[in-house]
Amino acid sequence: MITTLEKVKRLEVYLSINNADSVLDKSISKLLVREQMRMKQLISRLQQQLAQFEQQYHLSSQDFYARYSQGEMGDDMDFIEWASTVEMITNAQHRLILLGDVT
């Protein structure tokens, strides 16, 4: 079974040899825009979760994460989830940057 990455690599080789037609170009652009929207929606949902933690513990996520990373916050389940949410936002933001501006 061919992986998605292998398919993309094949498409890259194909496009380097042949000019892309407008249908293929539009299809790729739509896929990129769709993935950008998905990342933006994910970030929005995760930011809502951060806001709940910040309100509950009266601490910004930035301050929390710095203290958590230094081992100052303990291992309560809420803190583990809060730290994971901070990391998930960071990862989603990096993926969004990788997708770039496709418009």
C-alpha cells in the first residue's frame, strides 16, 4: 500500500517534469486551505480550554507552563492536561506556519 507521503513525492516529481493543470492546482490549493481551517479551528478550541484553566487557577498559561516545566506545579491531572493543551497549541501553530499562505 502506498503512503500519502509517497503519493505526494510522486506528485512532486510529476509536477517538476510537467506543468500542473489548473484543476490540479485548484485541488491542491483547496486541500491546503482546508487543512489551514482545520488547524485554526483546533487552535480556537484549545484556546478555549486554556481560558478555562486560566480562570480556574487564576494564572496565565504562559506563567503556568514555565512553572510546570520547572517542576513547580506538581502532577495533578489538571496540570498535565493544561500542559498538554499548551503543547498541542504550539504544535498546531507550527503546522499552520508550515502550510503557509496559499491564497
